[in-house]
Amino acid sequence: MKNTIQILHVTQVAGRSKKTGNDYDMRMAQCIVHKTNRDTGAIEPLIGELVLPERYKDLKPGTYEVEFEVAISNEKRVGSQVATITPIAEASGKTPMAKAA
């Protein structure tokens, strides 16, 4: 599944796990997901935080097409994880929300 996501800011979260004692270093992207409503076709903004995979930890703010794939968590819950992140070239300099308006 592909979604357009506008990354506003990337925050580093680092420390030591209390459970395992291992060090961790993650990047959390504060973003707006430009979700298409299946019933109306309108683009609806959803605001949230995305855990960036290690290979994308140096990602800069901008607009991206993000593809997700099904994943199973440590708690055996079905969820999703980022498969690919591809920059979207904005020729007009407008966000997808501005184009839809």
C-alpha cells in the first residue's frame, strides 16, 4: 500500500533498553499523511509519528511516497512497516493538499 506523507521534522530517540540492556538509536518522523477517503475521494490529512527504518534515518523533511508492507510485531500483532520511501518532486512547490484544494 502506498501513501503520500509529508515529513515535517525528524527527531532522534536514543538510549538503553530497560528490558534488554541494549542500546538503541531510532528516528521518529513527525508527519502528515495525505489519505484518500475511499468513499468520497477527498484527501484527508492525518497527523502522526512514523518510526523510520535504519536505512532512512538521515531522511530530510519533505514530501514522500511511502510504501508499507504487512509485519508481525514482537507481541505477535499484525501491523505494518515501511518498505520504501521515495521523494516526490514538487514542480509547483505545493503540497498534495494544496493541489487538491
